[in-house]
Amino acid sequence: MIQLRWTLAAADDLEEIANYLFEKAPAKAAELIHTIYEAPSGLKNFPYRGRAGKKQGTRELLVPSLPYIIVYQVKEDAVNIVRILHAAQERPER
């Protein structure tokens, strides 16, 4: 089975999103963070489920009902979660 691996950048993104949500929507923050964290789990079985990414070699998975995009790379034995971006933010170079 394919493994799901998070890069440090993606983990940092999730932490920043969590900090923002706990500040702006504390009552819903834990549920929203859980939704974002679990969104890529289906990629273990269907790694090409998302759309082609804006950066070559990546794919993008939209988080249902939330404005977040999970950027990932499909490797032979793993799906690497590269970044978690807000749909309205500028795309970083890394």
C-alpha cells in the first residue's frame, strides 16, 4: 500500500492554519483542522484523484467545503504532501 508522508513545509502550513482557526473560530477549529488533516487519506488508495498541479510534478486536492488546497507529489511507494494552501493566497516558490 502507498504511504502518506508530510513534508516539513506541509506540517508547518497545517500548524499555521490551526493557529489562525483557533484565534478566529475557536469553537470549530478542532473539527476543521481534523477535516484538513484527513482530506488526503484517500490518496493512499487513489493517488491521482486530485487535479494536475500548477507546479510541474505536483497534483492538487481540494478540501471539500473548505478553501484549502493540498499540494502533493505521487511517488512510487508514497504520496508526499508538499503544502497546504489557502485557495486565495499567492502560490509560494517552494
